[in-house]
Amino acid sequence: MAEPEAQSAPSPVERPRCYCRKCGYALVGLESRNCPECGRGFDPGNPHSFARRPPRGWVWKWGWRITGLMLLMAITSGIALEWLRRGWQSEQSTIGLLGNTRAKFMFKPIGPEGIERVLGTRWSYLRDRMWGVHLDLLQREEIEELHLNSLRYVESFQCFGCGQRGKKLYRLGEWPNLKELLMYQCSIDEEFMSGLEKCPGLTRLDLQETFFPRDGLAHLATLRQLTFLSLSFTSMHDGGMHYLRGLVSLEELNLSGTGITDRGLEQLKELKSLRILNVQLTRVTPAGVAELQKGIPGLRVIAD
């Protein structure tokens, strides 16, 4: 007896795939002809009004954004690298000019520490910038070759015996980071003194035994952060003391070996931050010192 043929189970009715072209919402079985998610209309009888697969617009949208961001980062990195290279190359030119002199230089890297990981060991040298300069006994022809404007990161500049035997030292770079300026036995002019106005962060200024124009001290008025000033053994006299009245942060002042008298000391009464004053080898009297100390309590005066 023949066995009855096995009847296969009926396959489920396959519904056509139908997704909103705008937001990808599944539209199968809806009575409405508008997407309930975004409101876009569709017609089940028109295959052009819906999508057979969920659209992936977000892939393209974010893909283009990420690609654009990576491209922008690459361009920015290239510009930053070129900026570092030009700054380093400019400093190297100045170092080359002073390479045969008795100049001493000190360097340190610029920028955040994390940038070294970005640059790698190959380009890390581009971060090195000169922060300290020390010049000794430059001759006239050496002074004429000075080009200091490329040294944008200098914090300490020291010069000993420059400009005494010829042309004055007159080129001072635009150094917004300068904190310390020491000029020993030098000869500087009005242009050099006016350059101090481009160094608003200067805290220490030493012009010991240095020749400068009588009215050159007028440019000190902009140095509001100056805490130390030495005019020892210069042509300073009572007539120039009024230029110091604006140095409200001054804590130590050296006027030893100058021509000041008790009359000049009266100009210092407004310097309430002053703590140490050196008036050795001057015509200042004990009476003048006592009068100044009344106006500035706690002031220590170094006299003969």
C-alpha cells in the first residue's frame, strides 16, 4: 500500500520590503499613506515613493563630517609645522651672525608638552627657542650686525661692555616675554630706551655703569611690573627721579654712586611697595632717609 505523499507546510506570505526614504521607518501594514515618524508621503503601488532597504543617510552624513575633520586637522598640522620651521630657521640666522662672538645662548622648548608626541623625535627640535642671551664686549662691527627681532621668546638678556668703543647698542627686539634685562657698562641711546615699551612683562632692569640719554628714563613709565631697578653709577640725578614715580610694583632700587640728594628722595614717597633702597656714595643725608622711611614703613635703606 503506497504511503500518502507528505504535504509541505504553506510558506508564509512574504511582504514586500517598504521603508521611508527619509527616515527609514518600516511602512508595511500601515493604513495611512504618510510616514508616522517624519510625515513623508508614500504610495505602496509606486516603488519610487519608498525604499526597499533602510536608507543609510547617517553613514554618508557622518562619513563626510569625519573625513572633513581629518582633512582639517591635517591642514592645521601642516601649517603649524611650517610656522615652527620658519621661526626656528629665523633664530638660526641670528645665531649664525653671533656665532663668532663671545655670545652665549640658552634654549628651551616652546608650546605644550603634548605637542612633542605629535611632532615625534624627527621634528621635535623645531620647538627649541632661545630664552637667554649673554653678550660680552662686542666690537663696533659686531654690534652693527645684530638682528634681535627674530628672538621672540627671549626672557633674559644680558650685555656687558657693549657699545663703549664705537657705535651704541640701539637695537632691542620686540620681546613680549622679556623678564630680565641687564646692561653693564654699555652705551645705549633713545631708540634702545624706547624699545622698553615693547617689553611690558619686564620685572628686573639693571643699567649699572651704563650711559643713556637724560630723558631716556621716561620710557620706564610703562613697566608696571618692574620689581628691581638698578641705576648704580649712572648720570642719574634729582631731575630724573620723577620718572620713577609710576613704578608702583618696585621693591628694590639701587641708586648708589649717583648724584641724587634728599630732594630726589622725596619723589619716591609714592612707591609703597619699595622695601630696599641703596643710596651709598650719594649726597643723601640721614635726615632725608628718615623722612622717606616715615612715608614708607618697613623700608630698609643702605647708606654710608
